[in-house]
Amino acid sequence: MQQITETEIKPGPLSGITVLDFSRVLAGPYCTMVLADLGARVIKVERFGTGDDTRAFPPFVGVDSAYFMCFNRGKESISLDIKSPRDRELLERLLDSCDVLVENFRPGVMDRLGYGSERIAKTHPHIIYSSISGFGHSGPFSDLPGYDMVVQAMGGVMSLTGWPDGEPARVGTSFGDLGAALFGAIGILAALYSRTRDAQGTRVDIGMLDCQAALMETALARYDVEGVVPTRTGDNHPSLAPFETFAAADGKFVICAGNDTLFLLMADALGEPQLALNPLYLTNDVRVTNRRAMVKDVEMITLTQPMQHWIDALNEAGVPCSPINTIDKLFTHPQLLARSMIVKVESENGATIRTAGNPIKMSSLTEIDPEVALKAPALNEHREAILAELMADKGAYEPTVAPADDAENNVAETLKKVVSTS
């Protein structure tokens, strides 16, 4: 796909869709980042003075948070004092013109602010209203605070992560937040498609715990069928073998020969075709049963050569394999670079970071030149432009800007006593 500079960007598939983003920290902002990457206009509503909590999260590039920049690229920022009648009028005008509202407060917070889903469904029935919370807006746990690690623990993924003789472990990224964000984006896209047929908005209610259960792969079904509680298996797949790490002369690497044909090809690539004829390894089922012996026999071979030797041989044979890369290797990975997956993000102050780009590749979506920096908004950066746009559309409007240090007179104070989701 030809790379195009920022000045030549074609409208994305969500061009013309406006998202009013009340969310903060990770689950909601990641969801709206996906929508922005697909061409939607995302207007981030932030509290005066501090804005999104992550503006204060390290690491920092100068005065700017790299954490905030990662997940808020391509968005606009406006600060609103929801207690101010004039800013409430502004918000009503924004609701008139937006297609999607995203929030990730605990259930009840948006209702207390006067912008809950039931009220919006009556006054702005065209809006897709998406809520992301720890446990969703129904059920006995709905009022509880839910953070990423809470739902990783409650949803079972921690019980499956780590080594059999070790302690349960958190997945190395915020799996609970990110899973909910992606399901949220899917729900919003489905609701937008539904609206093309009936012109009606839809409520999208995402619970992080629900998403964790949905991402458990076959763990629930395995327990239901076998009656054995799945547990930690370290670096191997519980149902496939070989599907794990092996030691070479200079380090460990991964081989995933997930079917009998791939095992035959693997044995040939290792220079030991008779390995595939061993009765203990003839089928995947027996290889899973005899995994320990199989790993020992394979490592007797792989330990004789450096890792790259085996990776080259296995790739030539068509057997899935990989070194275990550290994060620094991703910045120079030829496949990621070829697909523009390392992008630059720039703050208003000129700070730049490199982060992961948009993995959704579409013929109707421009691939951004990695040398062209995407923009992360400064707090309230787009207020005047948005006001001018609304005045042009609907007549005179005379807002007053609340002072940045007026913490007692803005939505932050309303929310201070409420423990929110991540």
C-alpha cells in the first residue's frame, strides 16, 4: 500500500462520524482512538485544570505524558464545566451534532450529571451511547469499581498466566482494559450500521468482566467437558504440541507446529525426520500427553545450533517460529516497519514519541507516512474552534471559560467521590 503524507490523507471509512468522548485513562480512550484511526472525528471532553487523569501519568517527554499521547492521538480536546448553564448549552449543541457518545464512568455517574443513556435516548435518539465499566450496567456487581487487574483476577486469566509451580500472574499489558475497548469499538460499529437501516441510536453496554470471560478461549469449554480446572501451563498451549519455547545454543525461541503435517515438516527442518515416526509423537493428542519427553528430544537437537540457524530452517520449511523479542526490537522489526506499525505522535509542545500504529489495513484507509507525526491534543486546545463552528451552524453563543484552577466548580468535583473504572 502506498504511503501518503498527512496533507494527502483521504477520508477514512468513519469520515463524517463525530464521537463525543467523555472517557479517560485507558479502556474508553483506546476505544475512541480506534474510531479516530478509522476516520471518525473524536471530541474529547475533559475537566478543567487537569483533564484526563493520564495527563499526569509517567513517563514524561518534557511536560507531556507519553501515556496520554499514546491513546489520544488524532482527537480534539475541550474542557466543559457541566455546572455552568452556558457550557451545558454548548454540550447540548455538541450532542445535536454528534453520532456517538462514549463514557467509562461507574454506572450512575452520567445519570447524576444529567446525561445518562435514558435521557439521551429521549432527547437525542440518533446517538449511539456506549458505556464501558468494570461489570456493565446490570447484575449484582454493577456498582462495584472494576480496574484492569480486578477483572483479570475475577475473570480467570490470572489463574492461567504463569508457570505451573509459580504464583498467578497479571498479563503483561492491561488485557482487561484493552479487551473491553476493542469489544466497545465493535459494538459501536455494529450500532452505526444498524442506524443506517432504522435511523435509531443504540445503547452499547460493555462490562470488562464480560470481555474477560469472552477472551478465555476454550478454558470454559475444557472444564465443562473434562471436569478439570484449567491452570497455568507456562509457555505451552494446553491443547497443542509442540506449541512452546525451545532452547537453542544461544537462547530460547518459539516453535508452533500445531498440527501433524507441521510436525513432520519441523522434524525434517531439524534434520531428524525419524522424530516424526516415534509412536509417542505420531499425533497431536499423543504429543500433548508426552509433551515433556518430546521437548527433551527436540532440545537435544536445537541446543546444537544457534537460534537463527533453526529459525531460518523452520521458516524455509513453513513451520511457524520466532525469537522472543524484547520491546526494543519492535522499533526496527522489518515487518512492522513495512506495514507502518510504528508511528510518531507529537504534542502541542513539540514533544514526540513513537508508538504502535493502526493495525487495521483497508484499501479505503490511508497508510500514514511514519515520518509524519500524528497529533495529541493539549488540554482544551480546540475549544475556540469548536465554539466558532457551533456559532456558524446555529447562531450566536456566548460561553464563559471557567478558570483552570476552579476545581470546585466543574465536573471533576462531582466525580471526585466516585471510584471510576480504568
